[in-house]
Amino acid sequence: MDAATALGRAVRPDDIIAIAVSGGPDSIALLALAARAWPGQVIAATVDHGLRAAAAAEAAMVAGFCATLGAGVPHATLRPATPLATANLQAAARAARYALLTDWAAQAGAAILLTAHHADDQAETFLMRAARGSGLAGLAGIRPRRPLSDTLTLLRPLLGWRCAELRALAEDWALPFVDDPSNASARYDRTQFRALLRQAPWLDAAAIARSAGYLAETDRELRAFEAWLLDTRRRPSAPGDCTIDMAGLPRELCRRLARGAIARVREDRAIIAPAWSDAANIEPLLDALAAGGRATQAGVMASARGETWHFTAAPPRRAG
């Protein structure tokens, strides 16, 4: 487990390390490894989305296991305050899960939140996004590190591990775990790509995960250049808006500056919905702007006047 590399520094003796534990073999293995590596510093939480009757018992199993680790690992079961939206259930569950975990970890004074994403998850994400036509940012996949707040950092220290290795560890150490039946449900895109990897051994999940890692490194370096270019090319505009001179720039740089502008306007204007991701497809927006038109993406309206592109909050939709 390489938390120090993902974090960019050694884990300090006074760091409180929060862990998201679903009860599956991956997260249970992560919990056991972390409890051995940092005794007395680990806390754990299980999110019960209220979607399966067995989830409460699984959370109780995790709590019982936490009590057996060393001097005991404090455990919390977290539940959403309101039912999840069913239009995109997995996305809604993921958003609720991270919101609950972030609040819980922050209230506990944790500096680090660990999740058990592994190389197979990375390969699935890569293939899913490739099938959707994602660019570099999307194909870079699951990042090993992401700031959640000024004081809390999300780490995925198991991206170099295979799913089978984590299950073998859980079995060898006689750790309690359960298999979530939704992980095998054909209802979800991810499980279909998971099945594809299992059925096609010539698709090397570890190699695909390494490719995603290389792309993430490239994306990180380009982002630093992108931030400099965005500041250099930005032109005066109203507060909360973003105006950029795109003259002479190739499409990839226009793509990156547009993404940066959308992110800045959303942050400055406190736009929460609809959701926004660096993996989102903005090609139709780029086509519209290149043709001198306008388009809306993630609550931001973009318009072109020559080679100057302007980004502002989209007007509210009319009822009816």
C-alpha cells in the first residue's frame, strides 16, 4: 500500500486516517492493512444508502470487525438524509457517499480519506470512458489523490493492486467480507465492462491501469500549463464571468481552456447542478463556438465573438 507516494509526503503520527469500508474484500483488506500500518490513527465508516435490506447487517459486520483490530478502530454507519434519486442511481449514490464521507472525516479531524479503488477499477473506468469517446482528462481515469477540502485529501493507495490480490489477502488473513450483488448486476455500465475484462483475459487490466496512470501524469503536467495559459489569455469581464482570447490556439488548448473557464464560472457563481466533470464531452460546445455560435454546458453559457469566447452562468430555464 503506497499512501506516501499518493499523498506526496510521509503519513505523520498525528494524522487521523479515515477509511471508507463497504464490507467488500477490497475495502476490508484496505482497512486491515491500514490498521497494521498506522495503529491508533485509523477510523472507518460504512455508508448505508438504504437501497438493500442486507446493507445494515453488512455495516454492523464492519463495525464488529473494527472492534477486533488492535485497540479497536472507531466506526460509524452513515446514511443519506433523503432518498436517492433513481434517474441515475449509481451517480446519485456516489455523490451522496462522498458527501457523507467528507463531512464525517472533516468532523473527526481526519487529514486523509482512503478508498479501496484498485487496478481493475481503473481498467474498467478507462474502458468505459474510451467507449464514450472521452479525451485525455477522462482516459486518465481514477486519480490517486484529490483534495476534498483545505484540510482533507482523498487517497487511493491500492491502484497498483489487482482485485484478485486483495481478495486473496482477505481470505489468507481470514477477514470477514461480503460480496455486494449489485457489483454483478448487468443493469450498470461498469459491471458490463467488469464482465468484459473477465471474459477477455487478453485485455490485461493491469496494463490498462498503467496506461491510465501515464495519461494522468501527462494530464497533470498539461493542467499546470493550462492554468498559466488561462491566466495569460483571460480578458476583462464581469465578476463571475470568464472571457478568453482563443486566437491562434489549437483545438486541444481551446478544449482545455474551455474546461477551465466552465469550472471557474461554476465555482465563482456557486453553480451546483447540473453536475460537471472533467470527463464530460464538450465537443458539441467547441464546435458551436468555433462556428461563432453559443452553447450551454453544466449550467454555463458560452458564446463566441470572433476568437474571443465568453463564459457566464446560463439563464434559468423557463417553466413549461
